Amino acid sequence: MKRVIAYTLLSFALSGVASGEPVIADIHTSAKTPNAFVRTGPARGGRYEIKTATMVDLVRIAYGFDADKVVGGPNWLEMDHFDVIAKGPADSTPDSQKAALQTILEDRFKLKVHKDVRPLPTYALTVGKKLQLKEADGTEETGCKLQTSSGPAAEGGLRLTTTDASGKMTVMTLGPGMTLQYNCRNMTMAAFAGGLRGMMGAQLGPNPVIDETELKGGWNFDVKWSLGLIGPMMASQGERITVFDAVEKQLGLRLTEKQIPTPVMVVDSVNRTPTANPPEVAEALPAIPIPTEFEVADVKPTDPATRMGRFNMMPGGRVVVQGMSMRFLIGRAFNSSNNEEIVGLPKWADSERFDITAKTSTTGAAIGPMDMDAIAPMMLSLLKDRFKLTYHTEEKPVSAYSLMSAKPKMKKADAASRTYCRNGNAPAGAPPGSRVLTCQNITMAQFAERLRNASLGLGWPIADATGIEGGWDFTLVFSPNATMFNGPMVPGRAGGEGGEPIGASDPSGVVTIFQALEKQLGLKLESQKRTLPVIVIDHIEQKATEN
């Protein structure tokens, strides 16, 4: 048995793993979580882990295709989630890891795929009625630079702070209408089209923009559009500009959606249940304990002059928090974004802000940059130790949403078609920040769960009370931030009970999830009393113990 293990682990390191050659791996169904997104990290000592991955995620990672370019296959391909753990020599490369994952999928799931070319949607950049670009003389520094500033915001504007993966902060001053500006110099149209999708606030989908302008040489121009932020504080920020309007009216160009032939990976067949883990898995791949507390942490009150806030999980196991309220920190400790789930907080929990710099153990360095499930127990331990937090859980009646049927207007799905709900960018003409949710062969129970997980600030799990059976196809266009920033407690009303209808007087024409469900699908969300578990804060100190 020992020799078999050595042989199968060695195969992981080979960049040319033969199809069907056995590779030892631990595969199991992922634990259910409200934030089910794929999590990967760098290989550590040859050990490679993928968590909460759908089969589409696994094929994407193994074969190097974007998720939207993995087509075909059975209807569960985007719904079931798996954890995959494999191990090889410490010097295994990304290419050898991909090859090993291909072998794992072929061996354990009996996956069969082939490459093909299919028409997929993207945007083409073309010349409009009146070109408004200036030819470059070739002496300018090539590129499009986002204009930033540390000075005060101009009248009608706001300041925005962003943080990259390294922790570097950038402060920019947004203009009226929440606009940001790019100054582009000596830019070819091919380079502008190629980089447009990655520019902040552009929201042009996963596929590259195609240059069909036929314009040669370099060009100088400035362009500005609005960020997709919508809410009470943005309502008076002036008229918002979409990227489509900006490109057409400011540059004399156009962005037109079209179908283009695109390489794809077609799933021919795959088993829903993998073959059982071999008995030697436990010996070859022992579980790595995740730390439950920080190795060291520095905690201090935020400087009152600091206006910005951030929560970053840095490479190497560092967590950097700046200017965050106690309510926010407790939410991270319980991995909850539902304020109603945590009760008994003192009034100062919203006003007192804190800075924390913490370090995990060497094992903790493997935690991914957005793995809130892993960071939660460490944050909870810190609050218990430094702020003397105590709490208990109990069942209480709460106001939670139910999905109801009004006058349904959805298309009955083909039962054999792929089941999914995918986020997309709204079409030209939609308000900035609008989102398209395209669902195929989705049940109402699945849809209710998807709504709760759509970062809409809806809080509690949504119950399916539609009484509608089977799978359905539909498209929903709405403005998620209009719901989140207004913090609705009653469907369609801002600021809780007694507030004004959300979006009723918004000149931008944004559509909340409540309005979109009723007008576009004939469904509605109703607030009803349900008994659910809540976290009750018994005690917490306002000041942390000394570092």
C-alpha cells in the first residue's frame, strides 16, 4: 500500500499526467454555506486545495477556460459544490497541478470534455456619428490613467478610497454624479478596447471588448462615467453617466453588443457523484487544523481624523483593519452581514471605531484573501480576549421575507437544461449600478436561496411560499445597491417601517429588487414573522485591554 501511495503522489508532479492515470485525492461534498463561492490558495508543501467549487469551477481551473466558456453538461453543473484536496511533491508547478486536476476529474467523476467554438456575447467598439478624439503626436506617455486626489471633494462630489491586494490605498475624488475620470494619451483603439473592460466602473462583462473602429495610430482623450453606487447619500450627487453614454457622447465611439465565435470547453458527460475516496487518503492527506485565534494582535482606537475604513486579509496571514465599528467587527466574528441576527449591542457599537493589525500562525497563512469562514473564529477569540465579549444564542420572532406568487410571468424551463442564476451587466440605457440576473431551469426554492445570497441586504433566509413547482427561465434587471443602501425593513420602503417607497422619486430610475420581482416576474417579497436563532450580546467592553 505504501508503494501505491508514493507512485500516485509522484504522478501529481508530472506536467504531462496521462489521461486516466490515478492521482490520489480527497473529494467530498462541500459544507453548506450562505457564501458558496470557490476558494483556492497556493500549494503548500505540494498540497493543493479547492473548496466549495462547482463542476464548472473545477473544469475552468483544470482546463484554463473562463466559467462562461464551459458549456453543455447536465443540469446540476453549477449547483453542486465540492472540496478537492490533492498532494504532490513540494516543487509541483501550476501546470502540473492543472494536469493532475484533469486526471482527478476524469478518474473520479468520469468527466469527458472536448474543445469547440460557439458564438458568445461581447461588446464591439465602433466609430459613431462624430468622432471626438485628438490624434496624438507620439511624444505622450502611453496609457489611460485614473485621476486621483487626496484633496477635498468638489461640490456635488465624494471621495472614494480603494485598497489593492497588497494593501496600498488610493484616494480619488469623484465628480458630480459619482463620476471618475480617465485621461488617456497616445492610445491605440486596440489598446483602449483591450483595457476598457478592466477600467473601474466599466462593468462590461467577462469577455474582451473587440476593436472594430479601424482607427490607426495613437489618440488623446479624456472620458468619465459614474460608479455603480446608488442609495440615499448618492441621490443628490447629480446625473449619473453610464459607460455607454460616456463612450458615445464624449468620444464619438459606440459600444455594441454582438455575438462572436469563441473557443469553449464542452462537457460531454460527467458523474454527479465521484467514486469513493481510497482508504489511504486519510494517511496521505491528513486534515490541517485551521487556527482559531490570532498569533499576535495590535488593537487601538481609530484616530478621529481618519475618515476611511478597510478590512483586508493580506498574503502571509496578516489581517489589517482600519476605522471599522464594533458592529462590523462582531459581524465578521460571527460571519454575518445581517444586523438583525445580532442583538443587544450597546449604542457605542456603531460610533466607536478601531484599528487592528493581526497575524495568524504559519498554518493560517494558507487562508484565502476572502475566506471569512476561516477568519471568523479568530476574530471571535480576539473580541472575547481583548473586549471581554460574552454572548448566547436563543430563538426569537423576527421579520423575515417570504417569496410569494402574485401574477407569475416566467417561461417554463426545459428540464434537461443547465440550472443556474448568473449575474450580468445591464444593457445600454439602464441606470449605472444596475444588474441583470439571468436564471435558467431554476426552482422557486433555489431562487429564494439565490436572492438571499445576492448581497441585497435582505438578511434572513427567504422562504419559498410561491407554491410554484418545477424549473423556470427568466431575466431580472434591478439595482442591488438601491436595496442595500436603503436598508429596507419593509418591502419597497426606505429606512424601515414608515419610510418612503424606495425609488419612487429617484430621478435615475433605479429599480429595487422588490419592484423588479413584482413588475418583471409577477412575484413579490413579503415580510412575515418567523422564529429564528439570534445571537444575543450579553457584555462587551468599550475599550480593549492593553496590547
